[in-house]
Amino acid sequence: EERTSFTMKCALVLVVLAAALAVAHAQDPEYLYVNYFSTGECTDFRGSKAFINYTVSTLSGASGGSCGVELECLVNPLSRACTRVFSGDVTVVQIAAQENGDFDIYNNFAQTPATHTAHECIKSTVYENCWYRLQRSEQYEEKLQNNCRGRFSNEAILRDDDDSTNTFSYLTYFSDSKCRDGSFEAQRMLTSEAVTLTGAEGSSCAEEMLCLVDFPSVQCQELPQTQSVGVFVEVKKGSRHTDEIEGGDRTKFNSDDCTASSLFPNCYFRYYTADEMETYSDGCDSISGYSGAPSVSLFTTRDDVSAFRGAGWFFSSSPAAALHASLALLVAALALAVM
């Protein structure tokens, strides 16, 4: 009887753990955005990066350039542009959104987080000449719904300065086939130097975005991966369009169209230029009149997806919230088992 009772309790432990894992996988992941600015008032948008809530990631630091130039290391740490300003420091960071709207930031496995509100303009310790603000995904999406598109003068788009953010473009994914408001899922910056994107097949576009936002993460590695491509962009004045080159073939399509993704089967994408994103951040107040917009040319080359599997395992982490919940349930189940 004692053996039977112990077996039943062990089975209960497994059932509880399976339920905890099922709950963790049933929920779509939440993405958080760090928006970078070149001023201490956070009024001059320079770039952004998405993070998976509660998940450990790494940032390659930079110094000695403008904020925009230093953000080359945020977008692509392996780029030539980054090597010119790389500070030599790599920061391990975990950002956790709290129910009250605040954010906890753990740098380099700190036991006590730095807590910030969404309204704070915070001096970056990773990018010397940048400040940043934090946003949840739904707050970040609001500025994409300001509907500035089509209100740009050609002269206002490309600034005559040395800031490399002129070459940035934002690959933006939606779950809706028309990329309508309310269907935004995630966004990633691209530059004129190639970066590898690896696709994935999940139960939803939101889940597939795990591999866009943080390919080395445990959550992404659990998904079946589709293919990898090397991607870089060029931003020029003219009509708005995107060129995609695959194996030497160029496919041209209007960037105002909402295009089905070949990397993420449940997603659709369009792009925004850096200047469009900056204007969204300013509320569309400074631009009026329409005389065309910059074009973005997207160039892709095929890579072997197997070469990238598990490449970042050292810094990978499951969501802390799911882990803590599983551990709590495990402790409770074990306590029950020994009663």
C-alpha cells in the first residue's frame, strides 16, 4: 500500500509539472522594447531593440561615436561598423515587466534589479552616448498606429548628417494578412551590413517571433526552424519599394504591401525606415505634404540553417516567470509526495 501511495504521488508530481509546462507554452510570449535616443530628454529617437520578457540576452557595448553609430553594435555586433566603436564589454541583461507598469532590469546576473518606469529617460551604461526608455509591446505598437505613412516630403526623409541611423530599416511583422492595426507582433532593425535571420514554425506569429527577437533563446530553439538568410538593406530616395534577391534572382514589391513571410509561416511583414520611426516617436507633427518616400532595398542570401542551431546556448534562458512557477509547483508536489 505504501508503494502504491508513493507511486500515485510521483504520478501527481509529473501531472502537475506537465500542466505547468503546458500553461507556459499555451501563452504567447511577451516582447519588451528598449528605445534609444541621443539626448537626455529622450526626444531624438535613434533605434530600438526587442527583448523577450524575463529572458536573459546579451548586448555588445559601444563608445566613442554618436548614439546612432554606437547602435550598430546593438543591431549587428559582428559588423565592420561595430568594430570601430566596440567598447570591449558584453553585458548580460534580463528585463522583467511588472504588473504595475514598472520594469526590473538585471545586468550581469545582479541579485537586485534596477527598477524604472515607462516614463523615465535613462542613461545607458552599454552605449556611451545613448539614453533609453522602456515599453511593452502594446505601447510600442501605438506609435506605429499614428498613421504618419504617406505624409512625408522627400526632403524631410534623409537628413544630411553622419549618423548611421539613416541606413537603418525596421523589419516589422504582423499576424494579419493586411498588416492592420492591432496585429503587430514584433520588429527588428536591419542595417547595410548582412545579419542572419533564421525562420521558425510555431503555433502563432507571436511564437515564431521568438526567433526574430532572440534566436539563441531556449524558447526559439524549441521551435522547428525553417531556413536562414543573410539580410542587409539600402535606403535611398525615390518611390517606396523593396528588392529581395534570393540566389541571384531579384523580386521587387511595393513596401506598402503587406507581404507573407517566407521565414515565419504565420506572419506578414512590411518595413519602416529610420526616419519614419523617428517621426512616429515625435507624433507626426513635424512632417506634412507628400512627394514620395525613401526606398529600401532588401538583399538576402541563403544559408544553411543547421550551421546556426544552438549557436548561442551559453546565454540562453527560459522565461523566469514560467521557471519560477514550475519550481513552486514542483516544491508543492514533492511536499505532497512525502506527506
